[in-house]
Amino acid sequence: MPYKPAHFVDTDISWLIGGPQGSGVESAANIFSHVCSAAGYQVFGKREFYSNIKGEHSYFLVRVADGTIRSNVNDVNLITSYDAETIFRHAEEVPAGGAILYDTELGKITTDAVATLDGPFRKRLDGHLADKGKPATVDGMLETVSDAGVKLIPVSFSSILQELAEKEDNPKLRNMKRMFNVIGVSLSLGVLGMSPEPLYGSVMSIFAKKPKVAELNRKVARMAHEMGAGLDCGCKLGNTSKKPHTMLVQGYQGTALGKIACGCRFQPYYPITPASDESVYLETNETFEVAGDRPGSLLVVQTEDEISAMGMAIGGSLTGTRSATCTSGPGFSLMAEMLGWSGINEVPLVVTNYQRSGPSTGLPTRHGQDDLLFAIHAGHGEFPRVVYSSGDVEESFYDTAMCFNLADIYQLPVIHMMDKAMASSVTTCPRFEPDRMTINRGKLLESMEPGDYRRFALVPDGISPRSKIGLENGIFWNTGDESDEYGHITEDPVVRVQMMDKRHSKLGRILREVPDEDQAISYGVHEYTVIGWGSSKGPVLDAISMLEQEGKKVGFVQVKMLQPFPADYLRFLLGDARVIIDVESNQTGQLGGLLRQHLGREPDHYILKYTGRAMTSTEVHGALKDILRGGAKKREVLMHGA
């Protein structure tokens, strides 16, 4: 049986709210997360939504615990729903003893009446309800889960609006269904026994730009919370103490704040999910002052396409300005030619790639780790680049500074691998500490005397002093063709070999000079050891913790430096592992392929997920247990998630 954590205890509760895209699901989840975080709980949440603008199903799952959590689990303790589709899609994620709080007006809605239920899912759902002898309605679905021990909490959301309309002497409020999201989250917090004051403060903060709207939502929140406090869902969130120096952060804010703190001053971009959130956040905060030695302002420019964004970022870097761009897989595809230009001209550049599911447009708003091999090989010809991966939001803040340092020191493009699971997450983590960052601009010249300057001089370490546009006495000469030491075009075969070898020598130097712990992190190596990268870190560590509670030990090695690949260090780390298990979110096990290529060692098992949904620790735990029992297939595909 898959692992199921203890339910309805004070320290580990999962809450889900759903509704049509554009109905305020994310706002409600943010309110819930802020209230729980302010009360001292650790929070981990994820948002799932379709790629249309409005109408399709959207939901937010928030896990709240009194201890460290890094991922979501399969089971949901409390669902709050003001639409039929949330019940149809998620009701059976609630185990016996869990609860569903729902709007009473939904009961008679049939599956056929919900136009956004896609055909394959509706067919499976109708068949399932028929097998249970239930009608294809919301009531039928609720009866099914009630028979399995789920508690039902019907509430008339409209009656709350009616009461508000009467108190405010404003009949129009009766039809303000856009307030259902605030009603839902307020009912939930009341049912769970949370104090109302943080709720009111969070509501006022969310709607701060519209004072009248904020006040109405505060009033309806008070009414709903009072009603919820009189209801019973079988569980409560008790008192806890807030850990010092923690904060609640959205996933994309890690890299955004990292760029601000480490001196990035220019980010052109073209909008694309899920990367746009980072650039929009930077736009919102693009003028700032930082105390100490990092004053300045950040310029963010929306370009006409990703090709232009990449070209502008390269241009910014040539002036000596720390520059970056941010994109996702399809946009990165368009950047590949300009990536080669930065490679041959040894231009420092950071590209943040928030991966999503491909190929082509693929699943535009869904998760994937599909771009690893593409990032390593993108661009025609051969040129060095660094591909570096963060495993969570906290890491991404500090890793951003490392990526800029690597770009500047070794004068090459650095591709910082993030993904949708991190971009759309909300989590508590230790407060970021900019003072832990160092800024190293490498051999960037700040002055130059007239003389025989050679931009691509064949120096022993392969890294030539770098001039910048606008430097007095400076010389700028770049071309997309092969060039000599001065930057002048040449097709001489001897010079060609010298320049190619010069550029590629940087890769070996990076592996020698970057500390081992920045290339890969060992969380312990045992007979059975997991390798992974990126956002698989959280579910893997939580799954391993579950196994430890059962007396079973599994190791984990997180690979961060993916190009150049730290083969020697990984060979050392994995030396005592008899069984290697590759866990990642793609179809082909791309990290496993790198292990086979560089170490000559094939992973013994693959745990893969490519549904477009993030892994849960529950399903990783179950797959690892199957491997430990000796009955697992070589390849296990995870399927949880609506």
C-alpha cells in the first residue's frame, strides 16, 4: 500500500480549493497560505491550471504542517468547492475521515452540464459512477465518497451573499459570485479553527488597491468565518510557534530577488508561461535602492519575440552590464542561434529556463523537466556553456548569484534550469540573506591604456581580459564568424583549432574550480540511492523521510551542475551504491542518460513522471518501497494528479 501520512492531526493537513480559471482560486489560496504561515506553520502549495485564459478548471493545493515539508502528498484532508468540476475531479482524493465543504446549489449538476470536462475524463467518470450505482451528478459523486467515509459539509454560499446584501442594503451583492473565493477560504479557516484576525488582514492586503472592494470582502470573510467556526470537518489546526527568520515566498520570486541582489541590471524578455511571472515581478520592482555597495536600478524590457530578447541581453552584457533573459522551452528554442553567438564571442549571459511540458507548445501551463538535454546541446556547432539546476526556491535565490558569477568568470552563457513546479509553488523557507552572496565580475576591465589589446588573447587559463563597449581606449570587435585573437574574421585552420580549444578548456577548469558541493549534493549514500535534479528534490527527500520512519534507508544525490557534468565527483559519491534509482519528470530519463554517457553506469530503476503534474512524495515513496521489496519494474511511471 502507498504511504499515507497520519490525517487530522494538528501538524499535517492538505487543503484544496478549486473553481473556474479566473474565479479567484489563486487569491483564495494565497490568503489561506498567508494565514497559516503567520500562525507559525510550514506551508507548501502548488497551483494547477489550464492554458486558456478563463473558464477551464483551476485548483490550488496547500499543505500545512508543523514540521519541515518540501512537497505535496496525494491525499487531501479538506476540499472547498464552489463549482461542480472541482468535486468531479478531486472528491476521491479525500480519504475516509476527510471532508468536502461545498456549495449546496451544485448537487443536481450533471457531468454533461459541465462543458469543461474533457471527453476522456467524462467517459471514465460516468463509467465509475455507473459501476457504483450512482447518478452522473454532483450528488452522485458526493454519495460515492460519503459511502467511503468522507464527511460532507454543505453550505449555501448564496445565503451568505444574501445576508451581506441585506446588511449593506445593496441588493446587487446577492449576485456577486466573484466573492465565492473569499467565502470559501473564510469558511475553511473557520472550520479548521484558525484565528480570524490574520484572515481579515490578508483579505485587506490582497485587495489593497481597491479599498471599497477590500472592505466588502472583509465583511463577507467575517460572516463566512463565523459560520465555518460552527461547523465540524473532523480536524483542527492547533497552536504552533513560528520558526524565526522564515517567510512565505512564491516560486518565481527566488530567481527574481536573486537577480536584484546579485547585480543584474537588465532583463529583456518575451511573455511565455510559466516564465513570465518572474519578469513581471521584476517589472513591478524594477527601480530600487539597496543599502551598502549594491545601489542601482533594474531595467526590464518586453521585446517583440525571444530572438530580440536574447539579442538585447547579449547587447547589455557587451556594455559590461550584468544581463539576463527569462523564458520557457519554446522561447529557448528561438534563442538557440543567438546562444551560439554568445558562445563564440565569449559573452557572459544568464538564461533562466522555466521548463514546461513539450514538445512544441505541449502542455503550456504544466510541469516538466523535458529540456535538460536540449539545454546542454542547444545551438549548432560546439561551444561551452554551463547548465545549472536549482532544487527549490531557497536554492534558486543563491544559485542565481552563482550563475552570474560563472558567466562573468568564465565568459560564457549559463542556463539556469528552473521549472513550472517551482514557478507555481508557494512555500515557507528561511529568509534570503543577500550578504551570503558574493559578486565576482571576472576579468572585466574597468580601465585600459592604449596598446595592443586582444579580446580573445590565447592566455594560459583560456580566459581573456574582457573590454566593454564605452570603455575609454577600449576596443570592440565581434563577429559571428570564427576570429583571431583580435576578433578579426579568419578561416585559418591553425587559428581555428587554437580558438576552439581555448573556449572548450573552460569546461575542465570549471569542474576543477567550482566547489564539489556546488556541483552535486549528497544527502547520504546507501545500498539503494536515488539520483535526481531540479524540483524532484522535495518529493524525494520527503519520501526518504517517510521510509526512515519505517526503518528503511535510501540515499539521495542531487545533481546541480549538469554541464559540464561532474563525472569524477559523482563516481566518488555513488561508489557505495549498489542500486541507483533515477527520479525525474520526463519520459526518457535524461539524467540517467547522462550518467550512462559519462560514468558508463546505467540506473537500475527509473521513477518518471510526465503527465504535466508535479510529483508527490506519496507516489515517490510508494515506488521506492516497491523497489526495496524487489518486485518493481525497471521503469515506473507516476500518474497522480488531476
